[in-house]
Amino acid sequence: MNSLLIWSWCASGNCLSLNHEYDKAIQAFKRAIQLAPESDYAYTLLGNEYSLVDELERAMACFRKAIQLNSRSYKAWNGVAMVYLKQEKFQSAEFHFTKATNIFRTNPDLICHLAVAQHKCNRSEGALTLLNDALKMDPKNALCKFHKAGLLLHLERYHEALTELEQLRQIAPKESLVYYLLSKVHRHLKNFHYSYMYMSWCMDLDPKGANNQLKENADKLYSKDEDLLLGMEDLASSVTEDDHSQMQSQSSLQDIQPMDSILSCINGVIVQFKLRQIPRFYTPLNDKIYLASSYNQWSPNDKQFEFDNVTNTLIVDFKSTTNVDFKITRGSWSTTETWFDGTMRANRRLTLSNSPQSIDISVEQWSDTAGRVHTASNQVYILDTNFSMWNHLPRTRRIWIYLPRSYSTDLNRRYPVVYAHDGQNLFDVSTSFSGEWGIDESLDTLSQELIVVGIDNGGSERINELTPFPNTNYGGGQADNYLNFIVEKLRPYINGRFRTKPERENTAILGSSLGGLCSFYAAIRHEDIFGLIGVFSPSFWFTNDIYTYVQNHRFKNSPPRLYFVGGQLESSTMISDMQRMINLLKNTTKEYNDDKNQMTIVIAADGQHQEWFWKREFPNSIKWLFPSS
């Protein structure tokens, strides 16, 4: 028998399969079997082809025949397992993948398939261990990294998934699906600016598919209720060295329906609006963006005209051909687009035609932020302008966040967090009522890298929220509610969406004046949460109850580290009140007497009760509170 002729038919079948000529490929493999009915390899190839066209019973018969001819044909065992996987018989799939891997223990692709089956049998941690083992064999195996990232996404371990996808991006830099998944992970982490960026790259790499089939398949890939192999069956079907080229050629989504044909199926005039540019710092991360127009009665917050917050796009099916005037808003007419200098811009005009259109839009500025001199650095973001404090207080609050420069590049790193009161005064002179602390500029120059969360004060509610006990003249006493909001709502929100170090020893709270009083109270009231406290010019004068509270308190574990700052040009009792509290702490808590690293006090001869003083002292407080960050 001419063995060269047999292999020629097999090679011909593989080439036909690569060109999606499946019927011809099947005939080629059948011809090889006719020439060599004892060839387990030919039966396995024929089984793979039947599996591709979903003739699963015929595929199973071919694989079983191959195993009958050669019980150590790991390709055939793998083929049986893949059929069971398609049939959602996951335990049977796991059994046969195990058979294949026991024969070829060093094949990372086989181990990857076994991991997928284990995941579908609800043993995700075991599956993750298998994928890690496979990647030890082949650290740059794209299939293993893809499934590991998908599994981590399923487990909601977003930062680890992000690490895998970033590495996969280096291995497969032109695979649009990787960028789509990166966008999804960043969306979960609320890193919306990166989510937008990666989605844009995804669309650039695969402009015809990114908005339809690609997105649908990727969502199925990483849904908790769908098979991780959906959309990647072609990639997974070829697992051996000699089939590696076939796997590579099928690693992208194929035969995606062109966007024009999709749009033509929708009645009316189709227009895709694309936000190419928005004011980065001035657009709160959680805000939604809308198109208000003459077509929707100029509603500034119509849900049907809301831009997708990942792709920054909006597709509208206009039912008429009348020209449309429109503007871009953030949900109200007080947050509409303007020119850069704050002057109102005229309505934009869209001239409709009979064919689909794509409109690029750049927003220069918003009406509620224009015309101010902003000093916040590029590391500062407004997280939300109306972050709900319910059910602790019946209010909302603007929340700021500072991310260190390495946050966007060192994706494996986690950072300590500082919660700071009076957020208006921390980063931006345009929002401050008496000058800013310049926290962003200070941290940009320090070796300590931290996340800072700024919480605006409540204006007329500031006294109420920042004081733990009432004053007979000024009222107050709602600090418990305010701190519970930080501890029970804001802190979990931050830890869930940013790469933080959530431990007590990496969590600080600081403030000045009433904010200093509130931060000090938090050190005692929530000693299990805040391990580092910055107490700037504290208003201990507000009530003597704070001294009684400290006198009666005993720390359960190691007390928090305290950094006191005061100036001799502040009130006549500032230094004496601080000293009284420090003496009380030393009398009630041994660690504050014996360990100089637990508490320090800075008294400045020129210190005044003003932002410039706290701005100057802030860097030294960070160096002391975070000596090794």
C-alpha cells in the first residue's frame, strides 16, 4: 500500500477544511480510509470533520473506530470528549478528556479542554489549577490564556483576568476578541476610560463584526450560564502539533455579516453616532450621555437615546427623512455641551439621506464645568456627581478619586486607600471654597503611591455630618451615619471596582478642622477598618463628649496610627486641646506611650487654620503614615 498516497489524501482534506469546503474534505478523508482501513489517524480526521458540520453521531462512530484501532490515540479520545461537550454531557466529556491527557500528559491544549469540562461540572477552582499547570508547560499558549481569562471573569476575579488578557494581547496583538474582553473587564472595574479605548481598538481591528456577532459570541463566552467554548469551537478542535497551523488559522471569528447588511434589515434611516472625544476630567465616570433632539421632543435624558457607555456609540432608526437638530447632554439641560470657553453652542444639524450614516461627535466642554480654571491633574477623576448616601443619609454626594500614575501600567499592583473629607478642597481650586490642598500634585512627586477618595462635604450639612456629638449652639451629631456610609457603602464600592489593598493597615482616613475631628472619631468608632489616621487641626472644642468617649474606650487590638497636625496661629485652644487628647490617649492606651511609631504630633509656629497650611503638611503626613508604600 502506498503510504504516501494515504497521507496525500489526509493533507488534501485538511486544506479543504481550512477553506471551509467541508463536504470535499469529508470525501478526501473517506478516500484515505478506503486506502488504509486500519488508519486510526484517518478516522480521527473524518470524525473531526463530521463534528465541524454537527453530524455528531457520525463523528462519534469515527472516533470510536479510531480508538478500537489504537487505544492510545489521544486525538480520538479528545474527539469523543469534544462531541460530549457539544452535547452538554459534561461528565462524559471530562472522563474522555482525562483519558486523552493521561496518554499525552505534556500537551497543554488537552489539559485546557479538560479544564473547560471541569468548569462545566462546577469545579471551577480545579479547572483553574489545570490551566495554571498547562501554562507552566507553555507560558505563551493563547488557548490556555484565553480560557484562564474567561474562567477568572466568570469567577469575578477581574484583576487577575485583566492580567491574563494583557499578556494575551502581547501574544495575539491583532485578535479583536481580546480587546473586546479587555473592554468588558475594565467596564466591570469601572475603568471606563480604558473600556472605551479597548472597545475602539476592537472596532478598528474588526469593524464589520465588533458590533454584532463578535459581541454576541464574546458575551456567551464569559456568561456564567454558557459554555466557555461557544464561539471558539474551531480554535479548540485542533490540539496537536501537526494540526497547530489549522488551529491558528481558525482563531478569529469568521464569516461575520457586514454592518451594511445588518443596517439594511432595519426599517427607516439608520444613523450611528460616535462620541470621538469628551472632556475627560469634566465627565464623571458614572454619568450617562444622551442625544437630545427635535426627533425626541428635546428630551435630555431619553433612555432610547442613551449612548453605550463602553463603545461610546448610539444607533438610531429615524422613521422620517426630516432634518434633525440635536445636542449632547449628560441627562439634563444644566449639563449640556458647550464650546471650550463655556459659550453655548448652536444646535447641531443632521441632514438625513436614504442610506446609513455614521456621525462623529466631539464634545469640547459641559455647561456645568465650563469657564472655570481647573487645577486638578490628569490622575484625578470625578467618580460620580450624585453618589447616593442612602440608606445612611437622605442625600447624594460628589465623589472624587485620585489614581497614581502607575495604576494604568502596573496592572498587577494594588494600592492603599485614603478617604478624605471636604473633597471640594482636595484637588481643584475651581471647586474649593478657600484654596485647595493640592493632593494630586503632592502625590505625583512622592514615592508613596496611593488611591485617594475625596468626599465632598454637604454644605449646610457639613457640621451635622462631621461631628459625632451635638453642640448646644451648633447642633450636629450625625457622624455615625456619615461614617457608616463610608464604611458600608462607599468603601465596598471602591474596593470592588479598583485595585485596592483593603486591609486595615492599608486604609487611612484624614481631614482638617471638623474633618480632623471626624477622622479621629473614626479611628475609635471603626478601629477595625481604619488603621491610619490623619488628624489636621481637629475641632476638639466642638464638644467635651469626645474626651469622655476616648476615656471610656479600650482598643480591641493594636490601636490605629495617629498623625496630629496643629498650628500656633490657629485658635487659642487648638494646641492645648490637641495636647489634652494626646495625654488622654497615652493614659488609656499603652502603645501610644511606648511606641513612637503609633502616634506623632506636629506643631508649626506659623500654622494657621487654612488650606495652605494643610497643603504644606500633607506630604509629611503621607510619608509618616505610609513609610513603605
